[in-house]
Amino acid sequence: MSTTQRIALIFTIIGAINWGLIGFFQFNLVAAIFGDNTILSRIIYGLVGIAGLINLGLLFKPNEEVEHSPEARTTK
């Protein structure tokens, strides 16, 4: 996983936590920290959205553990 993907994953997790707080407690952490509908909060929302798009690529990336490897064949 590249550094860009790791940073994107961090932003995606922050967004998921924020959505969880909104859904369960009606508390918007980003708005509480940076203000409601300020330029800074809009930048954070934008970064989380871009991070989600970057992480979308992880969905289609082949798993390194499941890659085709030569299987041991037994002979009789």
C-alpha cells in the first residue's frame, strides 16, 4: 500500500467516524472543530471525499495473499 493510499485511508476513517457520530448522536465532529460550513470544514469534507475515491481503487486491487501461486502437485 502506497503512502498516498495510507493517507487516504486515514481520511476515510475520519469521515466514517464523523458519519457514525452524526448517525448515532447527531453530532458533527468536523463542524464542532472547524465551524459549520466554513471554508476549512469544506476543505476537510473535500479531502475525505477525494480519499474515498482513492480508496475505491483498493476495492479492485488483487489481494497479495490470494494471487495465483504454483500449487504443489502430488504424483502417484
